[in-house]
Amino acid sequence: MTTPLRKKILHVHRQAPHGSSSAQEALDMLLISAAFEQELSVLFIDDGVYQLLSEQDPQCFGRKNFSKTFRALEHYDVHRLYVEDYSLHTRGLGVADLLLPVTCLSSADCAALMQQHDMLLNF
Amino acid sequence: MTVKFVLLVTAAPYSQQACESAWQFAHALLTAGHHLQQVFFYQDGVLAGNRLITPPQDEPNVPARWASLAQQYQLDLVICTAAAQRRGLLDDALAGKAGISGALLAQGFRIAGLGQFVEAYTQADRCLVFRA
């Protein structure tokens, strides 16, 4: 098998921010991979869509507002950001509520997206 | 054909099954003759490297099982430094730097940055995530 030094990785973010550390630590890993110039896409699904909500204020309950760090993705050339349509709309959200431009995908398209990558990192 | 694996463990031992599943998978792939590039412990997974874990006699000792497998197959068991510091799992160097006595890192593990995981997975054929 060939082992290229650049992997095509899909980060799948499934959990809401702040209630657990999952979102922040997933983002830290995403940024490191980006710094190592990996080919990255990110899919926000289920409660993961909440990670991209603009105007978060978690400091009032003792958590760090790391959401602005998502903007660093742009500097690392990570532009392929996807949100599952169903997850967004069943939570009463739309792309206008989000702090970054994203592409909305159907569930079937999410599955197809996963097939297109070498590695899936689920958080 | 030998497959090169990297495993990512993000769940705490005992509290979740994932860490044990990762061990079982690691053992199976090694017994089958494949290569395990690295096991990277992240998020709550870092607790697998806690040397103070003392389960009842009839329950498995997770750090010891990993250490034993690591010794047998010369495995690289890496605990993420950022995740470890947040959870109070320090080695001698980190404890010294923080001016705290009492390093917690179990034998067979080393603490290093996220970059180590990236370097490992770029060399591997497959990466599996064991999570809660």
C-alpha cells in the first residue's frame, strides 16, 4: 500500500460546544493537522452544528469562547466546511446563524463525502 | 499484506468501553502480523496513562495492559500533552515545570504534542478512532 505524507481527512464534529470539551479539542486537532498541511474537510452534524453559532458567550458559565478560533481555518486554507441540512433545520437554525460560510449537505451527501476521504476523525 | 495502523483513543478507561476495545483491536492486529505505528491518547483517553489506577483484583488494570502490550511489541503509546495537562496527568518534566510534586504518568507511555499523532497517521495506512 502507498503511504503518502498528505492524507485526505474528514473531521466529523458531532457534539455541542462547551457542554463537553469535545468541540474545542477537535478544533485543536484540526488546526494542528492544517499546520502540517493535510488536506482537510470538516462536517458538522447532529449537535455539532452548534459549534458554528455566531455570538457565543460561554464565559458567563465559566467556559472559554473558542469559537473565534474557527476563523483561523481560513488562514490555513481549510475551506471545505459542511453542515448536515437536517441537523441544522431540526434545531431551528439556518446558515445565517453561523459564523463561517458552509455548504449544506443532505444525509446521503454526507455519506458520499465520507467515502471520498482517506481518514475519518470522529469527535 | 501488512497494514500499518494508528489508533486514536479519546475515552477514559473503565468509564467507557472504548479504551478496552482499542486494546482488543491492537492485540488482534498485532497477533495477525500487522504493524501498529502508534496509539495516541487524546481528550479523556489520556487517563489510560494514569499510574495511580488501582482497580479491584477481578477487573483489568488498563495502564498495565497497555504497558505490557507496548513492551511485547515495542509500541509507541503517546499521551497528548495539552489534554493531559488539562486533566492533571503530568510526567516528571511537566510536574517540575509547574512546580507540582507527584508525576502521574504510567510506565510505557510518553507525553508529547498533537504533532506526533499527525506524523504517525501520515505514515500509516489506516487510522481508527475509539471514542465514547
